[in-house]
Amino acid sequence: MASTQAAERGYSATKDQLLKRLNRIEGQVRGVGRMVEEDRYCIDVLTQISAVQAALDKVALGLLDDHAAHCVLGAGEEDRDAKTQELMAAVGRLMRRG
């Protein structure tokens, strides 16, 4: 039988902080759009894009850390290998971006 309760995630304890950070990043992205609308200098736009990417990377690293601590280390012996492979695939995707 499917549970109606949401599964606890590794980031559950810091969910409010994570959402605040993501909202701030969303505002930065909107700011980049305004810069383009205002025909701002290319290098200034690129600098802001770099800041957004760095902020997203920080969020991603935090989520990876939470996943490793909660989902991988907290997994049962039968699930640990699969969770580890899942973690490493996520790391690989993050490293290939760009």
C-alpha cells in the first residue's frame, strides 16, 4: 500500500534555508534578464551569470552532501550500492556541465 506521507529527504532539516537560497538565485536570474533588456555591458552580464552558476553549484554540493549522509549512509545494506551508484552518477552529471 502506498503511503500518503511524503518521504523524508536528506535536506528536510534545512528545507526552508534551501528554498530561501533558491529564491535568491531566482532573483539573480531575473536580474540577469533585466541586464540584457537594458543592453548592459557583456562582461557585466557574464559576471552575473558566473555568480548564479556559483550559487547553484553551492546548492548542488549541499544536496550531494545531504544525499551522501542521509540516503547513502542511511540506506540498508541491500540498497547501499545502488544509492552510491546514484550519487556518483549525479556527481558525474554536475562535473560534465559547461
